[in-house]
Amino acid sequence: MSNTSLQYDAVIAKCRSLFINKMSDYGSAWRILRLPSLTDQIFIKAQRIRSLQQNDVRKVDEGEVSEFIGIINYCVMALVQLEKGVVEQPDMDTDEATKLYDQNVAETKQLMLDKNHDYGEAWRDMRVSSLTDLILQKLLRVKQIEDNAGKTIVSEGIDANYQDMINYAIFAMIHLGEGK
């Protein structure tokens, strides 16, 4: 399990670095995005990954890894939006955004560690394509919850689905890094 924790941290370090660099380039323009817009951005990334996995020909020179990084970062942004709400104008500097990024990742990692313990690292025997499908399934669930004005009867909320997508994307990146 400690190997998983270290691998997780290595993936997050890559994602966090890109997040900080994009904050330097664009500021917190993402703060104006409503949750359905973030969900759709994540959906586009996941659909592209699925397309890359199914098609032999690639016309854009970017692979699955960059798309999984996008999924992770957009999910963290969505978690921040759930907590802070949507704004009309960018309102966050890089330090504050990074602090919120780190808090949400820490909570999501703890969830992964708890589930990983209970499931015995079953994800290690899964295919990257299955992890992609699970992300797409979670996205469809989130869209349905959004269409229900955020209300669920017996199911987890939107935040838990974003956290699961982060963890599935990290697992996929670990697999890709191991050449699976």
C-alpha cells in the first residue's frame, strides 16, 4: 500500500505543477465555470481517452496521460466550486487556489486509502479502459444528479463522484506509467 501512496503522490505532483502553471498563465478564470460546465469539460476529456483507446489513428499528438491530468485537475476545480460557489469574476490568487487544491487532494487521497484497504487494491488488476469506462459512468451519474438539482435519494453526492473520478484517473496514470 505504501507503494500506491508514493505513486499517487507522484501523479498528483505532475497534475499540481500543471495546475499552478496554468494559474500563472490564466489566473482563476475557471472560477466562473458552473458545475455542469466543469462536468462537460471532464466528459470531453474522458470521451477523448475512450476514442484514443478504440481508434488506431490519432490526429492530435496528445495521448491519454494529458487527458487524465485534465480530468484530475477539472475534478479538483469542481470540488472547489462545490465548496466556494461560482463567481462572476476570477477572485483567487495562485496561493489560495493551490491551498484549496491541496486540501481537496488530501481528502480524496484519504478516501482512496480507505477504499484501497477495503478492496485490497483490486484496481491493480483492472484495465485502463475499464477505469476510463468507470469515469464515464460517474460522469453520467453526475449529469443526472445535476439535472435533479443536486438531490439524491440514496446515492452519493456529486462530490463523492468527482473524488472517485480523480482516483480512477490516478490509477489509470499509474498503470500507464507501468506500461500496462
